[in-house]
Amino acid sequence: MISTPISRGQRIAIDPLDKARKIEGHWQQRVIAEMNDYQFKVARLEGDFIWHRHADTDETFIVLEGELRIDFRDGAMHLRAGEIGIVPKGVEHKPYAAREVKIMLIEPRGVVNTGEEHNERTAPNDLWI
Ligand code: NI
């Protein structure tokens, strides 16, 4: 289900977990809200992503349900539901979830999920749910 953007000033409560549950399939990202030039996006992840980096921006992960591991070349960060992790710009990382995890991402509009890499995991941007 794809919905239209929520315009500024609409007094609508947004439930990120409920939105994430409506996404069909894994590794898709859907926008649920915008603030200035930033987007709040949700996704369902399972399995391994690819190594990538974002040259121009940090990336914020908030786990809504489940557990997420973010691998770095020199270690890993483990996030549980309710926890926030920030990947600094330019740092290589690879999300991994042994079982399905539902997450919210906060990043500037236009960030490509696979960074400078483009492959079958590259998801379209600006799709709202
Ligand atoms: Ni990333």
C-alpha cells in the first residue's frame, strides 16, 4: 500500500511500527513523515545487506521491533527495540538481522539506501506509506 505524503500542518499521529507492518517484503523503505529536509522512513529487514557508505550524511537507525546488528569493518553495533544507533557519514557499514527487524531511519531526503553501490538491494526513494 502506497499513500500520499502527509502535508505539513496536518495534525495526524503517525505510528511507525504500524506503518512498518504494512510494508510488503524486506529491504524496502517507505517514508512516513518529513521534517525540514529530513525524512523518517520505516523498513522491515531480514538477513544480510551489502557493505556501503553514505558520503554526505550520517544515518540514524531506530529499532521498533526485533534486533538489528550493524557491522563495521572494525566491529559491530547491536540495537534492540527502542534503541538508536547513528552511523557517521563516510563510514562503511552493513546492517544484518538474523530474524526480521522493523526499523525507522532518519536521514536527509534523497539518500540512497545502498550509498554509492547500486545493486538488487537498491530501493526506490520517496515512496510513502
Ligand atoms: Ni546505510
